[in-house]
Amino acid sequence: MRGTLLYLGRRLILISITTVLVSSIVFLLLHQIPGNAFLNETRQSPQSLAADLHRFGLDLPLWQQYQDWVAGVLRGDLGESLVNRSVHITPLLMRETSVSATVGAFALLVTVGLGLTLGVIAALRQNTWVDYLASSSAVVGYSIPSFVIAIFMLLIFGHYFFDWTQATVYYSPGWGDWTQVPVPAVALGLPYASYVARLTRASMLETIRTDYVRTAWAKGLRARVVVTRHALRNALIPVVTILGPLVTGIITGSVVIKNIFGIPGLGKEFITSILARDYNIVIGVFTFYAALVGLANLTVDMIYPMLDPRIRY
């Protein structure tokens, strides 16, 4: 237990350092790009432009801007939006994160649930029509990009067959209707579910041929016990290994999906802020993404000892 806590503390420190480095690099690179958000405003006098630059500290030397930004981050303040005046970035991102977390959680459920189910069924019915159907579906699902699946689902559910427009497009910043979640979540999680299915099938085929699984069958244990407790639990270790990169892919891929469905999450805020040159929000979103990726990989590492007690930290 003490070793696990020490490992957890070291990883949290490493995640913090990585997040600071990523946000610092993004800060320095963005401030090297010519122009700023105020250039998009028409009929702005030089005096007004100078006042705006002074208000946000953009007229200071770069090192002093960076120093002020770091001081604000240490206080939990990511600054103020350059476009939407008096809108503070920290509460804005926290609000948008709740939407992104909801869609991402549902997409992860689709990825893990559907992928494990198809992989286990294909392995237990090896070389049958069930195996061929599940494997072919996984190949097709993995070959189609998520944004293409999103467009097809918009056409199917919103136009041709079901006219389920309310469930496919977010009309307002509030996402309270749960029917708006499944369609973008399936579009986001389906390609990754196909990859999980293929890996689960290969891992299950290797596990069910081991001696301890044969012994479990010979002892007359029920099929459910043999499959779930003896075979699947050990076959999940390679699958859990890729969950970290998969979560990263869901986080980054959600930028495009949320823009297609009009979801008011971090992805839509990220694209809007880039187009508007609102660099303070861009830096804040990058910081959030870096922290989420680090925490996702840490969670995967914490799952290992639950599956295999021999793994210690």
C-alpha cells in the first residue's frame, strides 16, 4: 500500500510538470504568431487598441507576460477571454468540461462494452459465422473515421429514417436532455470499439488455450465462471494497456465530433477560440487536455493490480 501511494504521488507530480511544460510551450508559441484577437475588430482606433493591449498585458515584454500568466495559474486563474470581455476562462472551461465528460464517458462505455462483447463472442465461437461476422464488423468499424460515422448518423437519425433531430444536434448551451448524448457518443466510440474487439479476440484466444483454463473446464466449473473469472480477467491486461491511448484518442477526436454535432464542450470552445485568435482560451484548453491525458494513463496503471495481484508498485 505504501509503495502504491508513493507511485501515485510521483505520477501526480510528473503529470503536473508535464502539464506546465505543455501549457508553457503553447503559450510561447502562440505569442510568436503575428496578430491578435483585437485585429478582428473593425473601426478600432489606435488609442482603443493600445488600451486593450494594456488591459490584458499584451504590451509587456514576453517574459513578463509569461511570469504574470504563471502567477495566475498558480492561483487557479487562467486569465480572461480576449474576445468575450469579462469572461474568466477557469469557470468557462469547468462548465464546458462537464459536457465533454458526459459525452466522453458514454463514448468510453460504447468502446469498452461493445468491444469486449464482440471480442469475447468471436473468440468463444472461433471459425464460425459468428466469429467471421464479428471480426468483419470490427475491421469495417476500425477502417471508417469517426467523423464519417458522425455524418452518416446525422443523415440516418436526423433526416432519412427517424427524423430524430433533437437527439443529434445541440440547439442550446444546456445539454440536459439525455437523448442528445447517445448518437455523438456512438459516433465517437465505435471506431475504438472495433479496435478493442480485435485485441480482445486475440487475447482471449491465447488465454483460453492455457493450462489453468483447461483445468477449470476439467473441474466442471460453469462456463460463466471459466470465461469471466479465469479467461477474461487475464485477457483484459493487454486490453487495459491500450485504454490510455484510446482515452487520449477519444479526448482529441471529440474536437471534430463536437463541432459536427454542435456540442458546447471543450472541442467547440477550442475551435472557436482558434478562429477568433482568443489565445488565452487556447492555452487553457491545451492545459486541460494535457492534464486529462495524464490522469487517464494514471487510471489505467491503477487498474493493473486489480486484474493481476502479482503487479505491485
